[in-house]
Amino acid sequence: MPKPNMMHGLARFSLAFLICLSLTSVSFAQGGKGAPDPFSQGVEALNRGDAAGAVEKFTEALKKDPELVEAYIDRGIAHLRLEHDKEAVDDFDKALELAPEASEAYYNRGLAYSRQGLYTRAVEDYTQALKYAPGDWQAYYNRGNAYMDLGKWPEALADYHRALQYHPDSPQIYHNRGLAYLQQGQTDKALADFDKTLALNPNFVRAYFNKAQALEKLGRPEAAAAEYRQFLKTGNPATDAALLQQALERLQSLEAR
């Protein structure tokens, strides 16, 4: 079951906060010999990144079979890629009416709710997804992100711990667990997680910013300044403008001491 990823970087708590929107798609072959059926064509369109074309084909498939659960789920994913969050929720609602134990529908509806700022609903859906797919690290990870947005740090930490049990080499999980530790005042653990993030992916540039913040809290201004400099060298002005400005201000403050 393929899980293509979309990454959205969000600033939270004056820190770099990363939510991984990992869309779970359903792709079962339909039909027999001859021309591909609309559902299969929709799956192919989704896999090659043509979300609008996928919506068209899944809609065509649903005209032929209004109870095709997989088509509702995959059309919902296509809508998410097009940032049509309301339409996505409608499709996942319909899928769950037809298949109340469809973990993919709960999971992806949770993503749609998170994008709309409905974090409590997102938590509820991720919890339901885990009921039917208890080993899904992405559901733990994204539920942890939703808990972070709700300011529930212990719950977020617990979910990141579980996600790492299933996916121990993910820099995203270490990074966000570091943020949760930072919010809990466990700065040494936060620093260790940011170091682990950068060991796994040296190009995870927001970890430099957050590592600098942890070092400041630990009373290590020279080390913090070095990390701010690295972030200023590597941060993306198109997506990290606010954080780059913060880094510059903090660096200037540290150098003025």
C-alpha cells in the first residue's frame, strides 16, 4: 500500500515545527482484460502526481459503482493534494459510512482535519486509525503533531516514542520529539534529538535553528551562535523567512554580549 509524502513546514512556539502529511492511498486493481477501468486510471494518475486527473477518474468510477470504498479514499487523497480539504473530508466520511473499519479513511481524514486546525478531531481520527492498524508509525507521528498543536506535550512525546519504535531512522520524528522535549524543559534530551536529526539528515536545516535554541537554554552561547550561523547559511528564504529573521536577531544579540 503506497504512502507518498507531502511535507508542510509550520512555525510553532517560535520554533520550527514540521508536520509530515503522509497520505495513505489504496490501490487495488479493478476489472479484467481490455481497456483500463476508471479506478485503475485514477490510481495511475495519483501515482504520477496528477491529482486533478485522479479526481476526474475516481469520480467516473464512482458513477459506475457508488459503493466503491477505495475510490472515495483515493479521491479524498487527491483532493488533499489539491488542498481541497472540505471535499477530502466529504470523501472520507462517505468511505467510513461504507466501511467503518477503514483505517486509511480515518488516517487521511485526520490529516484533513489537522490542515483545517481541527486538532482534537484529528487526534480522534488518528486514534481510530490506530485501533484498526496498531503498527502504523505515521498515525502515531501525526497524532503526536496534533497533540503538539494542542499544547499536550506529554501525549506528543508518548506518540513520538511509539512512532520511533516502528520507524527508528526518521529524522522528522526525532526533530519533533526534540521540540516536545524543549517545551517540557527537558533541554538535554531536546539537544540529543536535534543532534540525531542532523546525523540522519544533515540537510534538515530547521534542526540547526532548534538546536541553537536548545544550546542557548543550556547556557552555551558560542555553540548556539555557530548553529544560528549554519541555519542562516542553509535556510530557505521562501519558506523560512520568519525563522531566518529570528536567527539573525538572536545571533546579533549573542555577538553583542
